[in-house]
Amino acid sequence: MVGTANGGKTPVTPRQAFSVVNGGQDPGIRCGPESIPGSDCGGVGFTREDIDALLNMKIKAKDKFNLKEKCDLMMEYIKKLRLCVKWFLDSEGKLSLEHEKLKKLFELAEKKSNEMEMLMNAKEEELNAIIEDLRMNYSVLQEKFIKEETEKLAAVETLMTEKNARVTAERSQASLTEDLEKTQRECSSANQKILSLNDMYKRLQEYNTSLQQYNSKLQTELNQTSETLAKVEREKAALMEDLSKLRGYHESQQDQLASTKASLEESIKLKDALASEVGCLRGDLHQVREDRDRQLLLVQELTSEVVQYKECTGKSALELGNLTTRSTELEATCALQTDTIKRLQEQLATAQKKLEISDLSSIEAKVGYEEHKKLNSELQIRLAEAELKVIEGEALRKKLHNTILELKGNIRVFCRVRPLLFDEGVENETKTISFPTTTEALGRGIEVVQHGQTHPFMFDKVFTPQTSQEEVFEEVSQLVQSALDGYKVCIFAYGQTGSGKTHTMMGTPGSYDDKGLIPRSLEQIFEARQKLKEQGWKYEMQVSMLEIYNETIRDLLSSNKSCSTDSSGNKQQYAIKHDANGSTHVSDLTIVDVRSSKEVSFLLNRAAQSRSVGKTQMNEQSSRSHFVFTLRISGVNETLEQQVQGVLNLIDLAGSERLSKSGSTGDRLRETQAINRSLSSLSDVIFALAKKEEHIPFRNSKLTYLLQPCLGGDSKTLMVVNVSPAPSSVNESLCSLRFAARVNACEISIPRRQTSMRYMESRLSYG
């Protein structure tokens, strides 16, 4: 609940609904090509100039004291605005359809890219596993190499020791050689020792050689492993480059063009194959022609030989017959070759036709490729234009929507009459409430008959007993939308006990059609939040719920069941504070972050179980406290660099009742007295606002101090007064309607949108 206090000596600014009626011209509505075919606007269209003129127009009556004429002009203006909004919604629907089509094209391309990316990821994981195995093998080989190197060093040290021993032995041999003549035995023993040392030295040399060979082999394997690892790393880098190229290929939306290119390449391959086939056929034809020429030459030679044989009398008749047979065979072969040549010529002609068809297909494929490329670019341009139109249209919708609400008045009053109950209706008894059917009062007027006297009232909207919950919410939905646009909105239900306030706000539990204003408002907000997400808006929402029971604030979402004591057992105090920006905070109040309407429904059920209710003679289950539901909305658009902060307050006030009729005693008596005192304080505040007094007694009760920003600040406020049609409740109904009429006459300041053009990363904190 937010707003600016109107205490002190600052006068209240007149509301926008009457400040705009200062004269002006009718901007006019024209029919033109801008209208949407098949829409509900009946062929009516608007241009940007028409809309600007309609928003900026001023209504001026001929007689400034004729309120009826002013109201008629204002109703005509509101009808034009509604027609304009309906035309805009039709345009927005068409743009949304086009946007969905373009979005589906992108989703298909994205799906193909995701499949390719999954394949690349699988290949990358396989390569990473191979690299890991190679690294493990490399580490094992390196450990073996270090171990062999250590053994090699030990062998070298042993060799050095043996060399030193050999030097010592040689010295001993020299000394023994000098003493050879003295002792032959010592010399022979020394020679044997030298021979053994030489054998050991040879064995050590052979062992050293084998170690060197093994070392070289290990070094070779190490080099091969390093080369394999480097090769795998290069393959991984190449695959990553291919993956990045494929992603770039996906982002440019060339999937359709790729298929066209593939068909073009197939056509080119077919053309090359046909060309090669034609070349082969031409070679075969040339070879056949050469064979035919050779056969003809041979026939001529044989014919000349036959002539010569005929001339020669020495040739026998047998040889002549053989030559004749051979000539016949050669002629048959020549005829066969001729048929083969004709067949090859036909195949050549067919191949040439196929080649021409392939050329045409190639040309058509190139043309199709260019057309697809041009169509792709056009689709991208149209998509960008459609997104820009959607953003501009959303801004225009918000401007028109808020203009209509401001023209209707900042504190609006709806009246709802509940149906008669079975034990209240008497067929022969005269009805106490009726609804006039005149043009001026239709849907806005209500009349109450008391002691034969008729009391008429006029409000912004009057709902009959047959009006459904959905129809009531349709009138409220535009006001709820303002909370997402960054405004402070307050909707509260007022009326006597048993008039249907809680049913209007909460509805019937478990019934979809009988849902009240609170659950329907939450569903609309979260649905609109999902749609605005496509335009770059990100919203965070927080919920708090409290009740004012016997002038004491109780936290309905507190984990402590008593909701009134702290950890030390003392009575917990909740302080109401208003800051300079018109925001209202309740200290130590539980605030919960929510992400869906289901979470809020769960919290509502939890709060309903903690709320104070009781039984009186007027209502079996009467609300004995004022219930306040607050939804804080913080929206950020990084693209537009905007931030909005809206608040939606939905309030179910406790019912007013007379002690003589309620029959309250004990705790119920104290509850009734506290409720009547707080509602009386609310009445005093309304009277002071209506009279424009300098001092407004907001601090007389917790309820009025909590509602200060809604009643005297820059909030958009709606009061739904609930009335019982029972004849026994006619006095309370008249009191409620008179109070609602005074509320409808109050004038407060113009609502102010909480927005910022500078993007703030830190989330707004609520006290």
C-alpha cells in the first residue's frame, strides 16, 4: 500500500475527471484503410494523429453549469476512447499472430542447431575421454621411465665402483709383476682375479648397453604418446572451431539455403556424371566408327580379291565359296555395327537432353537459392519491424488505458447487490431495491425504498444480483493492469455484515466460476507478466497479508501461530510508516517472494485459516477484522533501461452492524465496537476530504492511517460497496450507499507512475 499523505495545510488537487472538461474540439473518428478486417470496430480506423488529438482534446459544454451535458460529453469521449482501444487491440492481435509465425521459423532453426550441438557435445565428450586415457597412459609411462632411470643411475654407480676396483687391481697387478720373481703363486692368483674382474666388467658393459636400448625404446614410446596427445588436442581444437562455425551458421538462419545448396551440388554432380557418360559414349562411337571403316576396308579388299580369284582360273570353287561366306559374315558384322552406332547415337541424344535438363535444374536451383536468401532477409526485417510495433503499441495501450482511468476519476465507486437468501425472500413483500432503466441511469443507478420514499443513487457502476464474479472482474481488470504499469492501486470492499464483501473479494473456495477479485487479479497479473517477458520485462513480486483486529495489527503469514508475540514472549508491535515517496511500510511484517499464482493461492489459504472470524445473529461466519492483501511489483527492462514499481492493495473490510441486531456480547461486543469505531473514523476522513478541510484525521485509527496513501495520495482507488437486498437491512443499506456517495465525491491528486529510466541492478527492498 503506497501513496502520499495529504495531512497538514496542503489542499487537495481536483481530480482529473473534471479538470479536463474545459472545452475543446472533437478530434473525430475517421474510417480508412487502417481498420482491421474482421475486427469488432466495424471498419473504424485511427492514425497516430487521431489518437494524439483524441488524448489531448478538451471537452467544453455550452453551459458550464449543466452537469448533465458535461456527463454526456464525457461519456461520448469515453466511448470514443474505448473504440480506439478496441481498434488498437485488434491491430495488436494481428501483429501478435505475425510475430508467432516468425517465432516458429526461428524455433525450427534453433531446434536443428540444438541437435547439431548435441552431436558435437557427444563427440567432444568422447574425445575428452580418449584424451584422459592417453594422459593416464602417459603418466604411467613417465613413472616407468623415472624408475628405469633410477635403476640406470644405480648401475652406473656400480660400474664406477667396479672401474675403481679395476684400477686398484691393475695397481696390484703392477706390484705383483714387480714381485713376480718373488712369489709365483701370488702372481697366478692375481691373474685369476684380473680375469674374473674382466668378465664382470664385460657383463656390466652388456647390461649398460641393454639399459641404453631400453631407455631409447621408452623415449620413442614417450615421443609417440606425446605426438598422439598433440594430435588429439589439434582434433579437439578443429572440432571446437567447426562447432563455432556451425553455431554462426545457425544464427544466420541458413538452414533452408543449405538444402538448396545441396540440391544444386547434386545437380552439378549429375551434370558432371552425364558429361562424363557423354564423353564415354562419344569415345565408343568413335571407336565403333573406326571399326566400321576397317571392316569396310576389309570388305573392299576381299571384294577385290574375289574379283581377282574369279579372274584367276587356278583358284578352286571351294576357296571361292569360303570367301563368299566370309564376305557375307563381314557384311552381317557391318550391319550389326551400324545398328550399334544408331543405338549409341540415340543414347547420346538422350544424354544430351538429360544434360540440358540438368542445366535447367541447376539454373532453377540457383534462382530458388537467391529467392530463399531474399525471403530470409525480408523475414528478418519484418520480424524486427513487428517487434518494434509491439513495443510501440504496448506504450500506446498503457497511455490510453491510464487516460481512461483518470477521466473516470481517481476514487471510483462500484455498487454490488447480492441475491436474496432463501430465508429472506417473501414473494408478496414489496422489493426495497430496484434498478432504473433510463438511458442516463442504466447500469449506474440504484434506488432504495424506505417507508414508501425512494432514495436514488448514482455510481460509476452498479451490479445487479444476477451479475457473475467474472463480469465484476471485467470492470476491475483495467485497474489491476495499472499495477504492472508502475501505479499504486487500491481496491477495498465496504458494507454491512453479511452483504457479500468476502465473497466479492475471495469468492467460494474450490469453485472456479465463483473466484473473487483477489485470485482473478493475481491470475491476470501473472499471465500479463509472462507476455511482457517476451518484450524484455522481468518482474519480481512480493506478498504480505495482515489484519487489523481490535485496533491491533496481526501478521497472517507469520510462522508464529499467535501472530502477536515475539521470541521473548512480549506482545509484538507493528508500526505503520509512510516515507517521502508515498510508500507505506509496516515494521516486522512478513514479506514473501512469489513466482506464480499457485504460490499466492497457498498463502491466501494459509492467511484465511489465521484470520479472525466469528458467529453473530446477522452472519454465521462473520469477518471480525479488516483484511489487507498487498502485492508489491518491481519490473525491469534492460533493453529500454526502464524500471517500474507498482503496488496492488486488495482490502476486505469488516462489516458494519448495529449492536441491537447483531446480538453481540463479551468478545463479540468488543470486536463490534472496535469495527464500528474504525469505520466511523473512515467516515470522518471521507467527510474531511469531501469538505477539503485542512486537517484530515488519518491517525484516528489504524485502518485510516494504513489507507492514507489510497484516500489522500496519488493512488488509483476503487471502493466496492456491497448491499443486502433484504427488507430487514434497508437502514444499513441506506447508510452504506450514502457513505459510498460521499466517497465518490472526494477529489484526490492525479496518480503518479513509479518509473525510472536508469536500470538498477539491486532489487527494491521493502520494510
